[in-house]
Amino acid sequence: MAKLYFNYSTMNAGKSTVLLQASHNYRENNMDTYLLTARIDDRAGTGRIASRIGIAAEADMFDAQDDLYAQITTRLAQSGVAAIFVDEAQFLTPEQVWQLARVVDDLRVPVLCYGLRVDFQGNLFPGSATLLALADEMREVRTICHCGKKATMVIRQTPDGHTITTGDQVQIGGNESYISLCRKHWREAMGDLSAES
């Protein structure tokens, strides 16, 4: 039975690695997959999903104005696919998440989304919020804070290591800009804990 999955985490947890491995598993069993990624994030190159450990795959791209139901329907008409994988799912619009839900419900193809849950200020991304509301199954991809606890938050930093507390929700970057932390150390970095804590 087809389902809508949301695999979420903070930065540098290995979401893209998990996505690429899962797609490889399908293809190794002669089942084609369809990969999508956000056009806004071209750190790995245009139309590529890449992991920090060096594996990558080509993918079609989406922008906020794209109708993903129509895009996927067109792709399915060319040849069948066993599953659809969406990287950088936090950049989906709420409408696009509903379109992916329609793909699952009406076309009966599983859709596996991978993305961040919250931004550097601790707020849900709109796409992630809608996935949390609509997904049939959710899985946390875990990573750790420097203290050894599970990291659930992320801070944005300047090149010289100072924490940024304000700014646009979306700023593309990697290890040079973002650090994953547990909630306590995120609060400390954001100035929400006293020095005695």
C-alpha cells in the first residue's frame, strides 16, 4: 500500500545518504525510482542529490510554483516507477505536499520525503509543517550534538563562528553556515540560557 513518508532531521544527519541508499535498493531490484530536489539548493550542482560521504544521483528539480502532481503524472506516463523520492522537502509549499498526498492516494505510488523539520530559529518550515500534518509515516534521521545528546535544532553562524539569531528563514549553506545542536545548547547559543545553566 502506497504511503506518504516524511524522513526529517536537522542538518548533517545523513538524510540524502539515506535517500540515495533507499533509491539504490529499489533500482538494484529492477524497480525504477523518480528523484526530485529543490532547485533553490544547488550546492551539489544543478539537478543533483549528493551526500557528504560522496554518493550522488541525478534528479529532476522543483520550484515553489511547480505542480508536482502534474509533473509526476507526466513522468509516470513515460515509464512506471516504484517510488518517488523528494530531497530538501522543507522547501515544498503546503500545496505541493497536498499534491504529493494525491500522488499517493490517487496514483498509488509511495512518496518518500527527506528534509529539515525546523529552521535556525526553531520554527517549522511550511513544507515540513504540512508533511508533519499529512504524512502516513514519519521517521527521524538522527545526528548528535557536540555534547553527545541527540541534535534536534540547528544554528546559523557567521564565517567567524558567531551565532546569527535573525534573518531570512532560507539561506542555502552547509557545514560552513550551520551547526546541529541539542535543544539546550541551541538555547544557549541563541542567548536563551543564563551562564549558570
